[in-house]
Amino acid sequence: MKKAKQIKDLVTDFDLYAPKLVEKEEYFVSGHRACQGCGEALAVRLMTKALGRNAVITCATGCMEIISSNYPFTAWKNPWVHVAFPNAASVGSGVEAGLKTLRRKGRIPDRRVKVVSMGGDGGTADIGLQALSGAMERGHDMLYVCFDNEAYMNTGIQRSSATPFGASTTTAPAGKTSFGNRRWKKNMPEIMAAHGIPYVATASHSYPLDFMNKVKKAVNIEGPCYIHCYSACPTGWRSASNATVKLGRLVVETGMFPLYEIEDGIYKMTVDPPTKRRPIEDYLKLQGRFRHLTPDQIKYIQERVDVEFDKLMKKINKN
Amino acid sequence: MSKRIGMEVAIAAAEAVALCRIDVAAVYPITPSTHIAEHLSDIVSNGELDAEFMTVESEHSAMSAIIGASTAGARAFTATGSQGLMYMHEMLPVASAMRLPVVMAIGNRAVSGPLNILNDHGDIMMERDAGWISLFAQNGQEVIDMIIQAFKIAEHRDVMLPVNVSIDGFILTHMVEAMEMPDQEEVDRFLPPFKPFETLHPDQPVSMGAFAGNDIYTEISKSKDMALVNSKKTILQVWKEWKKQFGRSYEPIESYKTDNAEILILTMGSMSETAEIAIDSLRAKGMPVGLLKLKLWRPFPYDELKKAVKGVKVLAVIDRAISYGGSGGPVCGEIRSALYDERNRPAIVNYIIGLGGRDVTPEDFMMIAKAASQAEKKAPKDRYVIYGVRE
């Protein structure tokens, strides 16, 4: 136990100096067409830095595909393929199977190449859930990263099953008889954890080292891993483009999106929220999508956030 | 040395796939293609074939996975039919647009609804415009041969397109037939190792499956069409090589007793064998009738068709699917269009038979031939007839 604590302390200290050690090379390069202040593009860039050269990426249809691969241009220095919306995971599993057998047969260099599949929340929690579940269940040596901006942003801000309660979207708009989206956000990390895969984590682009450490950890684990990365979307959330990083911090400080990991079933908080969590209103008020909410509705959401946070803490404290 | 075997055709199909030394197979169970997958998994499990056998959670993922495997540089295969084929529909035009030489065996089966697991061609006809090379086998031997040919055609540098082989569900897939199975050395000699054009590997990073706007989509579509049209040259070349090595000949449209024929029946798939029996019998009675067997559905063999019907008075096209509210039989619609510009084209009649596993017998073809023989003098009332409807 003592040793474990020492390592944890070291890691904490390490994070103070680590920015200097972050990969200088860019694999998701400038010139792509993401909106100003796009949290997802920032997160993808951080992911590729953590992955380094030795990865193959399969990408679902969505913002990140559209903005990065407008023929004949590409923003990708990693080998990258897009096939369709629902199947980043199944394409990834096929790539993994292909590389595995070709390596075994000596037709490609004899070294491990990590397959990473990525999609937005729609491509992950909705239309891509079956393919993702299948790929995870089959135990491929791959990492899936969901970049969650909480609605179908590429098609124009329609609600997904990852849209938070109360958010106004173009298919769940706030109106005279509606407060916006009526459903609670689907808990993807728990669904993935239920697959019994070796590693599941949440991340935020506003905690770059935490995110990159998780990507690196997942890459080193042989088997299926899942990271759910919060990605602020100024266009869809009607937030200021310079508030992206702030939002990514507030969502953690309010306890709405805790940063934790589940390694071999063991829950661990990786970024401790403040002892006294900030009220969710601090987070909500910066975004146009929540502007219509009444104090009562905000209170209702706060109660749910508190309950969910406590549930998670129980799992964490168990270990 | 090829070996004379008696075997269920689906099992033989799996043996043929294994002889092609595939690297990855991804399959999802669907009757009547399932025996292909099952036997292939036996072969892999017994260590007779070094491949990854993926039991995916849907046909959509089966096609997605072999697309992924192919981008990695692997030789990849799947088998499906009917609902499964339609479930992977979204992925089929992507495979051809990405120019990935994957191969798919289709155990042809009627599509729902109502649910029906028996044979017709409704499934493959729905995928007609996906940009795949599409072959139709008439018996077990052709299934073995076409699967091996399919990889060679698909992977040829002048082609680089996916290929599907239609195998009539149950009528072929579950039939035990006498066939010749080539041995490994022969197949190795015929089919060189797969040399992919580009692969997904960090040693030489490439981006695949890019987004294309209105400035380039038309050009990409045209290049795909050209690739498919031009693939016929390679298909004919591969069939020539096949004949040279294995002695069995293949043509886009195979003729049977067409000398001096005034009436021709055109069929696809296993019913061609049934039709032969009818032709033999009618010829014995002195009726000038012959048979055309369409083996190559895509790219469509326009020149061969025009040549085959020269001087013929009536062409009866037999479809095993319906283009609802449209041309009647999808094959006949194609053929009418193909012959429209011909000065001396035959009268064309269209019969739709054998839907959802309804038996097709030699007697049916005899009836059709007799009815068709009247069409030269008097055009039929209907553009197509759904044959044998119980009223």
C-alpha cells in the first residue's frame, strides 16, 4: 500500500513537469475545418499526441471526420480510415484482426500496432452502440474513444441519448410546453464497464494530462479499452468559443462529469473534485442550451447530479 | 490434382474459400448461408487455415469488419443472404468506392415480408447498383470455381473491386453434388498472394474513406463506374486462365442448344439446370428453342447479349425477383433496355417464377416456351407475368 501511495505522489508531481514531456510531434495537424473553440478537435489532438506514431485510427462519420478529411486534404498523420456512421468499432475490429493475422504470417513488421476507433456521442451511444458492444465483447486489442459533445452536432444539434436533461436541441427544443431534452444522459462508461473489459475511463479536454495518461494506459493494455471524453461544443451549446476549456473544468468541479477510471473492475477517481463541489448553475449559465431552465428545474437537476455523484463515490470508496 | 468429391455445396464453398488462404472472415449466422460460415470456422479451428475468424454481432459489422481487414491489407471474406445482405447494404457501396477487393458468398433467399427463408433473387437484386462485380453460379462446381476466380478478379490491379457470388439458397447451398475440388498447389498456382494497393500501417500513413464534396463526388462515381465496366476484360482473362488450368470454361452468357433457335429462354442461377431439361425435351419434339444462362450480372455483358440474341424471334427472360411497380423482373428490365437500340431485336417476354422457394420445374419452362412462341406474332398483353400464381 505504501508503495502505491508513493507512485501516486510521484505521478502527481510528475504532472507538474509533464507538459514539457508531452510529444512535440503533431498527428492531428492544423488546417482542419473545426469551429472556433471546438473542444472535440482539441481532445482529438491530445489523444493523437498520447498515441504517438504507432496507431491506426478508424473514425465514425461526424464532425471530426468531416472537418479533417475533405478530399484531397487530410489532417491526419496517423493512418486513418472512415467508413460510415455506425461502425467505427466494427471497422476497427476488422483492422485489428487484419493486422494481427498479417503480423503472425510475417507480411507486416513484427510489432504491436494499436487500433483506435473513435466516434461522437451519436456514433457511440446511439447508432454505433451495437457495433461497439460487439467489438468490446469480442475482446479485440483496441481502444475506443467517444468524443461526447452531447448531441448530433454535425447534422445540426439534434438530441442524442447522451444529451443532458434539460438541454435545448433542435429536436428537443425548449418551448412553451417543453424544457428541452426530457431524458437523463445515458451512462456510457457504466455500459462499457458492464462488458467486463480491462479498462474504462472518463476524460475531459480541459485536463490534458489526465486524458493523455489514460490514453497511454489504454494503449499499453492488451485488450479492449474505452475512454469517454467530454468535448465542449460552442456551436451546439451556444457558449463562447473561449469558454471551452473553462466548461471542461466546470463540468468536473460541479461533479456533473467526474473524471475516473475503472481498471479491472476497480473504480478510481483520477481528478479529485473540490471538497465542496460547485453548484451546477455555474456550469449551466455559460451555455445557451440551458438558458431557459427555471430555478426549480436547475434544483431538480442538481439533486440528480448529487445522487449520481454519491453513487459513483460509493463504488470508488469500496476499493 | 483436383479431387472428385461428393459434398454439400455450402461446405464445398467453405473449402474453396480456405484454398484461397484468406486472412480474415467475419460472419453472422443467416439461413441458408450458415453452413459456409460453420464449415469455415471448422477449418480455422482445426488449424488447417491460418486466419482470423470473427463472429460479429450483425451483418453490418460483418461487412464493416472485412472492409477494415481489407484496408489493413488482409484477404477477407464473408457470407450472407436476404435480410443479412440488406442489413449490410449501407456498407456495400462503400466497399466498392474504397476499391477493396473483398469477396462475399450469397446464399440467395427471399426478403421479408412475409418472412421466408427459401430461395429467390430478391436479395441480390436490391444490391444491384452497389458497384460490386456480381456472379451467378448454376451448380456446385461453379460455386467452387467462382469463389476462387472471385479473389483473383477482385484483387487484379486493373479491377480492385469487391465481388459477390450468388448461390441459390437451399437449391444449391444444401444440395450434395458431385464436384471437382482443386488442390492447394493448383489454387496457389492460379491465385497469387494478395498485394494491396495501400494499407493502414504506421510505416506509411495514409487516409482512407475521405469526405468528398460536390467538386469531386461525380468524378469518383465515374471512376467507379469505369472500373466496373472495364473489369469485364479482366474477368474474361481470368476465365480464360481458369479454362487453361482447370479445363472448365466460363462465359458472361453461356449458350445451351442455341443453334438455329428461334426462341430463347434466359435464366440465372440454379434454374438454368432445370431449364436445360426442358430444352432437351422441347428440342426432341422439334421446337427451335434454346437457353441463355446469364453468369455475369455486373458488369452487365451488353455485347455478349446482343450477339447471343442475333436472329432470334422471341426472348423469354425468366426473373426470380420483382421490381415492384417497375419493370416487372429486374433482369428483364435490364435486357429490354440493352436491346432497345437493336434494329432487329427479338420480341421480349418476361416471366417471374420461383419466388420464396416456389418450385421451378422443367414443365414450367415448357409452358413458358410454348407461351413465348406466340409472342412473335402477337405482343403479350402484359409486360410481365408472375407465373404460377394460385388464384
